[in-house]
Amino acid sequence: MRRRARLGVWLCALALAACNDGALRAEGTLEVPALTYADADPWTRGGSAVPPPGPAGRLLVTNSLDDSVSLLDMDGLGTPGWGELARVPVGLNPVELEGPHHTAVSPAGDYYYVGISNYVPGGGSGPHGAHGTGTADGYCLKLSAKDNRLVASARVDRNPGDVIVSADGRTLYQTHFDLLRIADVARQGGPEEDMVARLAILDAETMAVKARVKVCPAPHAVRLSADERTAYVACWSDEVAVVDLAAEGMPVTRVKVASGSGTATNPRHQPYALTVSPTTGDVWVSSLASKQVQVLEPGTRTMNPERTVYLRGAPMFGAFTRDGRTLYLPYQQEDAVAVIDAATSTVSRTVPLSQAGCLNVHQFMLTPDERHGLAVCEGDHIGPGTLHVVDLAEGTVVSTVQMGLFPDSVSLLRGQP
């Protein structure tokens, strides 16, 4: 009897039920609290011993397959011996690969923000492996530029894609490249509207989510207009979503990138990245499948097919010169940078990167003086990726630095005076 009583108590505990005279009796409804993934005392809270950025600033490169950020000081960029200063861990769980994906930096240079996509387990193919097929919610992390300490985190939707910050540093915009939602809805025979994912808008100081706006199926790149009243989002469904941020309810207009475009389940173009002209506000859309760069003109909110640029590989994230005349756009397969004359939509020259060891170029960024370009290359997703410094006048790679596994973004953290 004593043994049976003990067994009854044990079973009661497992079942989370009340026990009355050795019998199991359920009382009320079992309430399961919302999952909280973030640790109240995360492993990265202590920061690092790396000195803060100097006056010239510091480069940040996210290594999505080893949960780290590579730090490279701008001082001495491209000179012999220049390279990685440190590689610091980033994430919320030290035993789980979480897939840090893209960074945004505060204008003041005091913080940077990293999206945690939680997509790594299981592998995959394509420009981001299994990116877009994660089943767990993602996070947006806020880290101190001074010591790389985790300051705060915000839980967002599944499969975070791109993250950017407003010019005043107060607002973050986080997309969600949720390809899994498209697959799930299609399998159930649901409509495309049910495949739409959201744009999260966060308070950069508190990391509180201020709004969530349904934009389109699998939104990835997001960029703002010069007055920041409009957000442009690249959508896997062969569309650009135009979000009126200043209007009540933040209405969204979806524009197909070309005539005869496909759908979310059968896209013919697959818009993935965006580059906005600093002078005209034109939105240059990088489409992976069609290998085209299409132009949305903000005045009419329509695509201009006569300005389409055709490349020999999938275009990715590019950069404009300050005068808006030249667009440096990297593309894969050949792993090169197309130098595009924005006025004529023609490729004036091509800068090869593959001979320098670049595989799967992902982003190209200009240095503040526009003398050099920085190309981050994913590699083969098994071994280290690379960062290349390009002399823009000569069109040659002058420095190559090994990064971590699967680097997918580079950004500049401006230094403190």
C-alpha cells in the first residue's frame, strides 16, 4: 500500500493534477505560460575584452553558421597585416546554433543590432541554406559597441530576414523571410494572403515592439525613403511592398516587379535585396531567379521595365555612391561586382572577385571616402567565408581576410571621437 501511495503521488506530479485518496483528479485547465527563449542572464552579458572602436570606426561581419561577429578596425584597412581584430560570440544560447543574420548600427555608434534567425539546424540549400524554414520565433538583439555586451533582446516572428535602423537611431525595422509559412499554407490549400509575413517595428532604446505590419509573403530586404515616411520591402512573391509609415494603419501597396510575374508558390523572379538611390529615391530590386535588377520609381510607385539590368548571376546587396550616379552590385555564380551607370542602366565594367577567393558574394559596401569597396562572401557554408577589400579606381582586390562560417553581412560602426 505504501508503494502504491508513492506511485500515486509521483503520477500526480507528472500529470500536474491533484491527488485525492490515491486517485488522480484533474482540477481546472492546465495553463502553459508563453515560451520565453531569452535567458534572464545570457551567456554574452559579460561582454568582451576587445577595446572599443577607434575614431575611424569598426567593421562588423555576421558569421551565421558559427554564431559570431567578426570585428575589424578601419585603421589600416587594406594594408599588409590588416585583418580580424576579434571574433565575438553572439546569441542567447551557447549550445544552440542560432544563425545571426544581418546587422544594423546606431548612428551614434554606441549600439548595434543583430537578427537571430534560428534557421541553422538541418542545413539546406540556396543563398541562405535553410534560412526561411525555421520553426522557432526569432530575436532581435541589442549589443553595446563598447564591449559587445548583450543589452536587451526582443522576440519577433519566425525567420528574421533584414534589420535596419532609422536615421535618428530610435526605430528598428525587422522583416521575416518566412518561406515555411508559404509552404505550410500551400500544403493546406490556403490562399496567398495567408502566406503574408509581418514587418516588425521596434523601439531601439527599449527593444519593445511598437507595431507589426503584414506586408507580403517572405519579405526580406527593407529600406527607407529619404524622408523615412515610406518603407520598401523585397518580397519573394515577385513583388515590392510599399509601406506608408506615416499614414494611419500603415497601409501597404504591393507592386509586381515585372509583367507576367509569378506567385508566392511559383515566383519567377524572387526579389531578395534592395538598394535605394540617395539622390532620386529609385528602388533597385535584386531578383535571384531571373538574375535581373528591376527599378521601382517612387514618384509613380511603378516598375520601369526599360531600366531593367540583366546580369549573369543572382544579384545581391549593393551600394550607391553618394552622388547617385554609380551602383556597385555584387552577383553570384560568377562572383563579381557589376558597376552600373544609374542614368543609363548599363554595366560600365565588372570587378571580378572569384580569383581572390570569393565564393557566393553576398554584400558590397563602400567605405566612407568611397575609395574602397568591401565584399563579404559566404564561402561554401562548410569552411570559412571571406571579406575582400577592393580598390575602386583600379578595380582590383587589395586585401582578403578570412571570416567565420557563412558570413552574410558587413556594416560600419562609426567610431567615437
